[in-house]
Amino acid sequence: MSRSPFVRSQRLTIVTAILWFIGLIVMLQLWLFTATMEAYLGGNDAIVAPAGVASLVCLALAWGLRRYLRALGP
């Protein structure tokens, strides 16, 4: 018996969407890192702390989605 209330096709759609969102978050983090490094090397030190907080928020979102994905189960 399956632990999830979703049928197989619904789970596949949910898993695909979650993986796309995680990929989007990772791309956002890479862009954020690049923009932050460019600003920092350009002499703007004020951007580092807010960018670090934003990156931690992205990490928390991706981690939460991953936990949900693992809880969805086979």
C-alpha cells in the first residue's frame, strides 16, 4: 500500500515541479553569488550581508522542498 494519497501520475508531476523549482533556486543562488562578487570586488562592501541572507533563504527553500520530496516517498 502506498503511503502517499497521490496516484503515480500526480506524484510524477509534483516531483518534476519540485525539481524544477530547486533548479531555479540553484540558478538564482549562482546569479546572486556572481553579482555579489562583482559588487564586492568593485568596492561595494554593503551588499555582502544582504546577499548572504538572501542566499540562506534560498538554501532554506531548497532544503524544505527536498524534505517534502523525500516525504512524498515512493
